[in-house]
Amino acid sequence: MNKAKHIAIIMDGNGRWAELQGKKRVKGHEAGAGVVRAITEYCAAQEEIERLTLYAFSTENWKRPRLEVEFLMKLLDKYLNQELETLMKNNIRFETVGDLGAFSKKLQKTIQTVKEKTSHCDGLVQSLALNYGAQDEMLRAINSLKKSQDDITLEMMSQELDCKHDVDLLIRTGGDHRLSNFLLWQSAYAELFFTDTLWPDFTDKELDKIIKKFTKVERRFGGLK
Ligand code: IPE
Ligand code: IPE
Ligand code: MG
């Protein structure tokens, strides 16, 4: 049986969820933040799950209307301040992937505080992908490695990336079948699951069903079984 040690989720469909109810898109982001908490708590309670990486803001999401971007930044700050207690209570360590330099000093400070206050936690790792793009992540890694005289190896590359952990199970909600620049290197042999459920409607029950299917897949990694 496969173990879903590292689950990565593209949390898509917030805007459509809100629009379907005649609400503003940002209401979908608010509802989505609540689902992050529920899914994180579920994962923290499963011993085999070590890491949950959640796509929260891509390097391409800056193209959105200024007001939506500003709302997302405020929501992130609020979410982190609110969640600190839950994270600590559940022994969850908070990490991020992505280039944080683009965020306001205030938001960077909040992120740093939550990282520091949960750094001793040794249960689940919740890693938020913030201003994250796999191409940007790989370029930053290559630019830093090119200073070395030696040829770049697989190990050197893996160690230089923001996310150093191969993905076992990658899920995208919201009905689209694409990766949108998420963890391209780390998902080389990930099992991909796509669901039409919009992120604010996603539940731990559905996640549980996906994990059950995942455990039965034959993963060959290019070899034979
Ligand atoms: C995902 O939901 C959240 C972010 C990208 C921040 P969307 O905002 O992309 O929602 P849809 O895909 O437009 O419905
Ligand atoms: C991917 O969703 C990014 C996040 C979930 C944060 P998008 O809504 O930005 O992706 P596209 O534009 O549909 O590919
Ligand atoms: Mg989307």
C-alpha cells in the first residue's frame, strides 16, 4: 500500500464558488481559508501524512485586479494570526515555499513569527506556497548553483529548491486539469487527482476517498512490478 507522506493541493475554484452564489469573488477566498484549516487538521490527525503543501498564491496571481490581490494579502495575514494557536495545539510546523521578498514587510514579519513559534513542532508540516511558481523556484536554484565549478547533480538541485520533498499525491480542485506552475520538479512521479469540487466545498471526507484510491495505485517509478 502506498503512503501519502507528502500531499500537495492546488486549491482552485474560490472565485467561481462565490460567483455561483451571486457573491463577490473575495467571499470565496474567505470560505476557502476555512477549508484550509479543516483539511490541515484532518492531515495532522493521520500519522502517515508528514507534509501538506498548499498552493495559496502563484507568481502569476499578481496579474489579478489590484483589489483582489490586496484582499488576498490581508486575508493571509489574518489567517496566519488566527491559525497560530491551532497550529501549535496540533503540533503543526509552518513553512513556506516561494519568494517572500515581494510581500509587504508586515506580512513577511507575520509569516516569520508563525514559522518561529511553530519551529519546535514535529507533527505535520503545513507548507504554504506563497508567490510560488515552479519555474521561478528552479531558476533561483540554478542561478545559485551556477556559481559552483562542478556539474549540477540531481541531489544538488533538489537541495537548492524551496521544496526539497517529492510529492506523493497531488490534488487539484475546481475542475481544471493542469498544474499551473506548481511543484513541477517535485511532482515528477506524483499521482495526480483532479476533482470538480470547488475548493470551498472540498471536505476531509473527499480527501479521505482520494487517499484510499491513491493507496491502491501501482506506482512503478519507471521500473516493473
Ligand atoms: C484559487 O481560486 C485561489 C487563488 C488562486 C488565490 P481562484 O481565485 O483561482 O478561483 P477560480 O478558479 O477563479 O474560481
Ligand atoms: C492556481 O490557480 C494557483 C492557486 C491555486 C494559488 P489559478 O486559478 O491561478 O490557475 P489558472 O490561472 O486557472 O491556471
Ligand atoms: Mg482559479
